[in-house]
Amino acid sequence: MLAKLFSLPGKVALITGASRGIGRSIALAFAEAGAKLAVSSRNKRPPELEKVAEQVHAMGGEALVIPAHVGKKAEVQKLVQGTLQAFGRIDVLVNNAGANPILSSMVDLEEEAFDKVLEVNLKGAFLMSKAVAKEMIKQGGGRIINISSVSGLRARADQTGAYCISKAALNMMTQVMARELAPHNILVNAIAPGSIKTEFSRVNWTDPDRQAQRIREIELKRFGEPEEVVGLALFLATEASSFVTGEIIRVDGGQTI
């Protein structure tokens, strides 16, 4: 019974921001669970993404590489249609692509930087979810998993204000879409990681002051690893979570208790 609950044989998963960090770990776990994958990142020449596909192939799985900027409608359409052409359906969407190009207080933040953060973190998830949900409705159901952040649950004064705002909005979009799509058997949830040791969050674990501040906040007194988010992602993608929707679930080592 457990194998059936936590496996993805014959399922197709589309994962954005899959070249490294949390996205890469989720992609490899889904492949191990039996899913066919379409993996994407913004890099137009994606050697890291190709390596993920190679690892999936080495497991005996299937992986399609389609670079795309999720904040651009035309590229989103190319990504979704490419996945459908290759596999015929999309059962799981993981909106993991994220951006936080600059550290700045809100009053000093340039408009262009603010726009870039929202373009990827919020608009990108919206465009992807909208396009994929239309296909999921046709096929009778599916799962959408948004990778949010505890920064969307609690305001921070550490020059990441735009990022906090984008993730707070993503959390609300998760719950709105969960209510709208429930009649179509589409479950929409979000994972809110805390301080995870990835390249994306490098400044938080390489800058001594920022690192010390984070460690003080985390009850487990360490940064998490990308692999520690995978179990929850697998739960939300499989039959184990068949009665779960509209949730924003924290993976933060007690950071927001």
C-alpha cells in the first residue's frame, strides 16, 4: 500500500527551476518514483539542466529538457506544448523557478528589480498554472505544487522585501486556485521552505552576519538541505495527499514557530 501511495508510475511531471537546488532534488526524486519529466530553467544553454536529464536517463527514466523563462507567455506556451507533444499529458506541475536579483530596502529598490522578482516568482507561477490547469481540466485532474518560502509568511527587514511580497502573493494565489480548481480534481498546494542551503540562497550562508542571524532563528540550529524538501513534494504529488489542497506547508526547522 505504501508503495502505491508514494509512487508516480506513468505520471508526467513538469518542473521549473530544475537545474539545481530544490528543483533538481525534486526532479530526481520524482524520476525515482516513476514519473516522466519535463525539466526547465531560464538558461538558454542549460548544461546543469542537461546533467539532471542525464541522471534521470541513468536511472532508466525519461526526461525532456525545455529551457524557458516562465515570466514570458510565449515561452510558457512553448514549454507546456513541448511537454504535451512529448508525453501527451501533465499530471504534476512544480512551480519552482525563482528570482531575487538584488538585496535592497524597499525605499531604495529600483522598479526594474521589483518587476523582475514579481515577473518570475508570481507572474511566472500564474502563467504556468493557468496553462497547465487548462490541460489538467481536460484530463480530469492533477497536482500543482508552488515552491513558496517562509519569507511569504513573516515580514523580514533584511533587504529581501520584494521577495517576501512575491511569496506572500504566491501563497494567496495557491489558495485561490485551490478553491477554483477543486471541482476539477486539481489539488493546489505550496511548500514554504525556510533557510535551505542552495546556490540561490548563497548570501544567507556565506555572509557571516546573515548566517548567524538565520541560525539564531532556526530551532534546529542549522540550514536545511534541498533533499529535505523532497519528501513533502513527493507527498503532494502522489495519492498520499489525495485530500490535501490549499495548504502552505512549512519546511523550516522550526524557524517560524
